Amino acid sequence: MPRSPRPAVPWWKYPILAMGVLYHLWYYTLMLWSIIGLFVPLFRSSRKVESFPRFYRFARLWAAWILNGMGLFRKVTYETRVPWDRPYIVVANHSSELDVMMCYRIVKSPTVFIGKAELAKIPLFGFFFRRSSIPVDRNSLSSKRQVMEKAARRLERGSGLCIYPEGGIPKDPSVVLAPFKNGAFKLAIESGTPILPITFANNRLHFPDFFQGGGPGLLRAHVHAPIDVTGMTLADQDALSERVYTVLLNQLKAFGRTP
């Protein structure tokens, strides 16, 4: 069947889209210069797994450099006080590249990110991504198995994990929250690590895809109470996934996001 023609873009949106392109270019410029500025401490602290907590402190500084430089202020609310002296499996909705920087700023305990393998190909950024995070090829079953093994080892060493269970940023911006994959919940149950759900309200509004606009403003997020998995078995992973999905979806609705 022939594809339906794309709807015409109203003329008054062109200046907004042009500003969005410039905003994205400014983001990539900040990305370059922030990594160059922090190259020495990032390089030294990423050489060994044992020095990851030190690397994570510099990564949090890098994230602040990016967000502040983009004029993105943050308002984070908490359901309860979160003890940061322990690891968590952070589970958040995924709608923008800003999600990673926001997680770095919110989560204070050292946390390893699981992300798409394509990120490892980005010049300079990819170098540190390979050294500090766990790349996954979503089209390879063997890659997914290796990722689970590496993630389990990092949990054993005391690091937390950040996993976006939607499996990537939904291509359709009208999707409020895509179905979850169960990897994060399986790891949580097997390792006994609590889940820390985080809901992002409007990251996509301020930083969508390259040709869709974006700009400075206030980013909002809500940190939910950690979910204890003590006593759960793998038979509970579907129920745990559904529970976290409901928590995030209800908060997105509270933020005014509706399907």
C-alpha cells in the first residue's frame, strides 16, 4: 500500500523547528567540550571497575554541565526519603536523551547504565560509554544474555543499575509509556536489589528528536519509594513489572500526560 503523505507543517512552526535544530547543535557542542574538559579525571577513574564510584562523581558533574549549559532547570519531588548508601535498580520511562543526564543528577549512589550499542560508536562519548556502561545490541539474543551476566556482576560489586524497561525511546511521541521488558525485574529478584522507579514528566518536550523543536525550561521528575523485592521469586517478575508500570503510568497521568 502507498504511504500516506505526511501532514504539511504550518508555516509558523518553521522558526520553532529551526531554533530546535540550533538547540540540538548547542547540546552536541556542550557534549564535546564538557567531555574534553573532564577528560583526564574521567579517563583515570574509568580504567578499573574498582574506581567506578569516583568516575560516577565526575559523570554527575558532567551531567550538570550539560543541563545547566542548556538552560534546563530541574524540579524533582520525592515520595519518601531515599537512602543513597545502597544500590538500586533504577527503572524510568524513556522519552529523550536527557533521561540519562537527569538520572545522573537524581541518583547519588554509583549506578551503571545499560544502553543501546549504537552509543558506543559516537566519537569521544562512545569511548567513555564503553568503559563505564553496558552496551546492548537489541537485535542479538547472545548480546542480551551477555548484558544480563555483566549486569549481575556489577550488582555483586555493589553498583546499581539504570535500565529503561521500554527498551528504547518510543518512536511515536503519542505513546505515553510503552510495554515493559522483564530484564530489570529479573535482575532485581535474583540479586535482591530494590527497584527505584523514577518518572520524567516532560524531557521529550524540551529535547525531542533533532528536527522536532525543543528548548530551555523546567524539567520535572518524581522519585517514587523504593520497592523491596525480598522474598520474591522469578514467578513474581511479571507482577513486579506490572506494578512498576502502573506506578509510572499513574504518575505520568498526574503530570498531565494522557494517551
